[in-house]
Amino acid sequence: MIGGTIRIGIAFVAELAKATWATIRAAVAPPGRLRPAILAVPLDVRSPAAITLFADMVTLTPGTTSLAVSEDGRVLYVHCLDAPDPEAAVAEMKRALERPVREILP
């Protein structure tokens, strides 16, 4: 459990750094370059605690905001400041943030 918690912390800090840099680049980019999107992120985590942790990590990462969880708890809707490739953005959120959450919460 402690090892998983440490891995979540490391994963989050790494994502925080990458997202901060991407948000800075987006802020200084020429107008019209951004591709904002609302993304439907299918959830592999099922417990309310795991969904909340994942959604909170997404919201705390610059450039993304968790909007809602579907009533059945299977999809997290996320606003993304810049998602030129929505499928890649979803895959990266799942790899970088949801996968570490799954290590400690179902």
C-alpha cells in the first residue's frame, strides 16, 4: 500500500510538471492553435474513492478539469484545454493517472 501511494505521488508530480509546461506553451501560442475538447474517459476504477482520487488528480493537473462522472460510474467527462488528438489524451490520462490509482484502490 505504501509503495503504491509513493508511486501515485511520483506519477502525479511528473504529470503536473508535464501539464504545467504544456499549459505555459498553450498560453503563449498564437491565437487559434488550441484544440479544446470535452473528453469521455472510460473508467477502469470502480470504487467511489478511486474515481474521486482519479478525478481530483485530473482537475489538479493544469489544462484539464473533471466535469462529471456518468450515473453508472463508468465514464469521467473531462474538459481539456488542448487536445489535438482526443484519443491520445484519454490514453495518456489513463496511463499516467488512472493506472497508479488502480494499484491501491479498486
